[in-house]
Amino acid sequence: MAENGKNLDISPILEPMTINRLEIKNRIAMAPMNCNYTDPEHYMSRQQMAYYGARAKGGTGLIITEAQAVSEHPVADTYRKYNNPYLTSYKYLPTQSNFVEHVHSFGAKIFAQLFTGPGRQGSNDLGAADIVSASPIPWEQFPDKMINGAGYKHLKAAARLAGYHGEVPHPSEYEAFIKFIQGIPYLHACGATPREITKQEIRALVKDMGKGARIAKMAGYDGIEVHACHGYLVHTFLLERSNERKDEYGGGFENRIRFMLELIRSARKAVGPDYPVGVRFSASDDLPGGYAPDVAAKIAKRCAEEGADYISLSDGSYEAMSDFLPNQEGQVVDKAAIVKAAVKIPVICPSVHDPQNVVDVLRNNKADMVQQGRQQICDPDWVNKVINRQFDDIIKCTRCNRGCIFRFIAMLPVRCIRNPRTGQEEFIEEYMKRPILPIKQKVWQEAHDLTEENPSEIWEYTEQEFKEAVEL
Ligand SMILES: Cc1cc2nc3c(=O)[nH]c(=O)nc-3n(C[C@H](O)[C@H](O)[C@H](O)COP(=O)(O)O)c2cc1C
């Protein structure tokens, strides 16, 4: 960054924004990232509370949670099934609500990302059902699109982490490399042919999306996001490459986006008009039979017409890991600008880590908000450091993928090689100790509207008691 950001005008980052009726205090979101911290029974863990709490404490305006399962239908439950938080049943409400309160107490807004399953990128290991997809077409590795930034040496290290002790072929020996990947059981069934998902199963998932959205709203999340990117089930419907269906979910553009729109509709129906509902999809799928950013713009337009309140962009899929996890700063910015030009609702651009670049994206109107993934893993205090102009103190993510994605793939809790505190937040008092907040005034207001009682009359503590409670 020029002159260590001495003259950088950071005001575009700090400008509040509105999604639906929700005000967000600044333009930085934490991108959804599954970090393998979830309790084995799918409840939010103490570590998750502390980890997300740390990012909220660090000034991040909007936190979007990792993918949370909305369905326990066997076709959805093939995602290394022990790691996602669940919003599939009311039994998760108390823990989810406590988790949301924790994040709120540090001043951030929080959306839940809702997931209908990994499709053909799932795994039938660990007792899960067989994998399904739009059509019975396996996913492949494309040698030019493999994960980058780490090198062969680190791939070998990652394989060891994943419990594999044999020879690791170089990716240039493609056949041998694929065989090696397939030899690691839970590595997302690369090359295995999925079964075509039935219409009945699609309907079950659409219904479960609504239920998940309702549970998220009840838990206190400020909004929800439908997950439709990265080569998972919904994404496979969008592509000509992976969708050869003959029914109303395959064929032309309108048919291929039908499932995605049905999910948005179902979520909206469950949460009502005043509650933020967004959708995340890849800004491109840069492989044969994929789609270019101008098609992403068309998808965004249709989502907006369906009632989505914002578009959160990502890129690529497991077949194009180098797009999914960009190795270049700003790799998705121009694609985001194409999408933004097509819609009036806010567009969130991923993978911009440098303060100067974030300002440029916002000032040049290429996106309304920036979401950071690995940079937030690396430094929870990015926003506060920018506010305090401590640009040199930002712990910069090197996009090496070693502590985060490689450990994630190996089913280990995510860490960061640049920040030893990452992944250990539950042992750091400042992230567990929370400012005590009263239950939401809004809830009382709603009760008041419904019962015509005066909220001040049902308030149970005196002003003094209240003040003492909220002081740390
Ligand atoms: C460990 C890890 C887990 C991720 N999990 C999710 C997820 O649950 N949902 C999702 O939409 N994206 C997921 N992503 C993708 C990120 O949201 C983000 O788009 C990607 O890391 C690129 O942004 P970055 O360069 O700022 O990291 C994950 C990324 C990482 C590193």
C-alpha cells in the first residue's frame, strides 16, 4: 500500500449501508468459512462463539457464518457430515441464539449462510448416503485450475495431515494425481458418478430451506444467505457442464436457475418481507460448459426479481480451486463490477485484503461491500486497525492456504500460520467475556405491537440495575 496508507481516505470503508431495512456500520463483511470448530452434534461450540466474537470485536461490520445445514435429508447430508453447524431443528435454537447474542454483544451484524448440501462434491464416506447432483456427471480436477499459492511441497504436507502416508504424485502427472486424491476417502468423491437428484428430493430441500431460514430468524440472525456457489448441489444446476436434465430443472437458462430461485422464494416466504435474504453464487465458472460474468449478471438480476436483498459473490468451484481461493488480490473485482452494473441491490465482492484496494473497489463503484475470507482468519482486528490507521500492524494473509484450507480439507480445526491465536480464541478471555446486553428492545416492541402493552411497564429491572448489568 502506498506510503503505508498515510494519506489513505478510509471514509468509503466506514460508510454505513443498508440491506433491506438493516443498517450495517461499515463496508467490511467476513466471508462465510467453515472452520471445523462445530460441536460433533452440530451445535455451535464455545470456540465458534469466541472465534466469531473476535472478528465482531475487531470491528467487522457484517459477519456471514459458515455454511449451515438446513436439511438432514440423506441427499443433503453427505458433507463430511460431522462439521457443519445445523439449523435443521428447533433443538438447535438455544445454542444458536446464545451464539448470535455473543456476536451482537461486540457490535457486528450476523447473517447465517444456509446450505442444501454439497451435491457431487460430497462424500459417501462416514456413513453418508450416496452423492447426488443435477445429473449423473462426476466432478473432475482441471490441472490448470488447481489450488495455488502453496506448491507441491505443501500439498504433500496437507496429504500427511489428511492421514495419507503414501507417495504423493506431482499434479503434472495428472492420472496418478487423481488416483491419489481418490485414495483419500473423504476427499469429496472426486471422479465418482453421482445419482441424479429427483424432483421429490428437490422439493424436500426447498421446503427445508424455508424451515432453516425460519429457525435462523428465531435465533436472532440479522439475515440469511442462500448458498449457491462453489460447485455444490445448487451450482451444478446452473451449469450446462453438469446439468443435462430433461425436466423443468434442466435445459435453458430459466430452467437451470429454477432450483436456486425456489430456494430464495422458500426462504423469503418463511421470514417475511422485512428481513434480509441474500444469495451467494460464483461470479463465473471459467471452464467448458460454465458461465461468464455477464451470465452471472443475468443470474443476479433474476435473483433480485425473485426478492433477494443482496448478491454475495464468490468464484469458481472445486473444479476451479484457483478461482474459488484466489491467489491474486482483487481477482474477482472486475467480475463483481459487471454484476453490480446489472442490479440495484447491494453486491458484495470477495477477496480484497488491502485497505487501499478496498477503498478503490468502493470508490469506483465496483461493489457495495467487500467480504474477506482468509484475511479475517489471519487478523480479526483488520477493521479496527484501519480505523486507527495502524496499517503496518495488520497481519497480512499470504494466501498460502496452509493453516486454513489444507487443515479444513484434512478435517482439522482451522488455524493460521501467521497468527497463533487463530483457532484458539476460546482460551482468550477478551473473546469469551462479553458485554452483557439486554434482550432485544425490538422483541419488546413487537410484543408491545401485538399485546398493546407498554414495553416500559414490562421491563423488569430498574435503570440502575440495567446500567450495572451492562458494565463489564
Ligand atoms: C477454510 C475455508 C472455508 C470456507 N468455507 C466456505 C463456506 O462455508 N461457504 C462459502 O460460501 N465459502 C467458503 N469459503 C470461501 C470464502 O468465503 C472466500 O470466498 C474465499 O476464501 C476467498 O476469499 P479470500 O481470498 O478473502 O480468502 C471458505 C474458505 C476457506 C479458506
